[in-house]
Amino acid sequence: MGLGIGTCGGLGGLSGRRQPIERLHNRAKSLCARERITIRQAAFESVALKNLADHCLKLALTHFELGDVMALYEIEKSNLSFFEEKTGISGDFASLLWEGEVEFIEPDTVNVRRFGPDVPTAYLHFSELMVTQEIKEVFDKELKGFSAIRANKKKIINADWMNFKQDFFDKYFSLSDAISKGKHDPEAASKMPDLWLIVPDSPLNLKKMPDGLWEFDWQDESDFYYGSGDRLGMFVSEKARDLMNELGDLLVFSELQAKPE
């Protein structure tokens, strides 16, 4: 089963010279956040800069709650590289075939219109994560902090879309015509795996800092978050990212360069 079709980097730049305490601490936190280690770990692992690290550790123990910086990853998009290379179709044309159309009628009603019965087991439609029944069951067992809404198969067009070429679109006036003018095939719909919309339960409040990092806070520790504040999107834990990568290579992730608020 898988996603498919059906050491401290050094407190570099810091020296033992006296600098304003707040500046020292913020810089240490920033660098350690980037390496996903705690200032406590830096104190024991950075021999050459032990004095400074000890200073930062003492300050952190006094004013901050210590703990590992949580690594988070944004799901940027579907990984279309294999499909684009195979078919020669790229851009919006490839996205339409791979992801189809997703329609939201109510908070708990989702319709899909797409080619089938073949379907990627996971894909990102804009910022919405769609997965098949198989993957949803894995998420249920291994991950937390999400709800799942079963999608209605509103229109499933029977086609061998994985083998289309660019000239398939020549007969249509607009890109959306490829689906709007297609005919629903009940048999193809019944053969196509059920699709589920994965909805994060918790917000991740993001604030962009002058140093380019993102400061964030959350209410409940989770494997899924929806972005709010200065940045939207879907964010997942390292555990969730690793699980999805183990299941396949259908999603593109980028690490959130951030530090907790």
C-alpha cells in the first residue's frame, strides 16, 4: 500500500563578547529553532561555544519554558513531476487532470468532478488535502487532530487520463470545458475509491518576524493545522510528513522556518 495511483549547526556568528542579553538570546533561539534543537542541547553539544551556550541556557531557564522546537511543514502542492514527465502535459492542464474540481456546498458537503476511475491516493487541491479511503484509514490509526469529510462523486468521467497527451485539450474552448462537457459515468464512479477531505481541527497562528522566520503558537499539539494570521495553508507535523513520504511521493512539503511564540 502506498500513495500512488489507486548536531547543532553551531551558534555561528556569536562570539564570547558581551552583547545585549535579549539580542544574544533571540539569536540563539533563532539558530537553534532552525536546527530543531533546544538551547539546552546546544549547551552540551557546542564545546567551542560552551560559555555562550551556558549563558543562553541560564537565561532560558529563567525566562522561558524549554522544550524541543516543533518542526512543522507546509503542504505546498501536489507532486506532478512524474505525471508531467510521462504525458508531456504541464501547468494548469496537468493540475486539472490530476486533481479535478472540488466544490464546497456547505461546511460538511464536498463534491468532486474529475476523470476516473483512476485517482491519486493523495493530492492537494489549492489548500485542501484529498485522500482515498485507504489513506484515510492509515491517518485514523497513526495521526491526530483532523476531521474527514467524505466527498460526493458528483461527476466522474470515464477516461484513461493517465495516458492523455497535450492535444487532448485542443477540442475545448476553455480548460474547464474538459470536465464541464464530460458525461458522468456511474460505473466509473463505483470503481473509483472513495475520496475524503482532510480538515485540520486546530489553527496555527502565524506572525512573520523581521528576521524572516515565522513566530507561531497553537492551542493543542496536533499532526494537522490550518494557517491563520499572516499565513494561510495546511501545515503538518514531522510525523505526518514522514508518514506521507513513506506511503509515496505525491505531495510537496516545505519546512516552516519558525520559532514558537
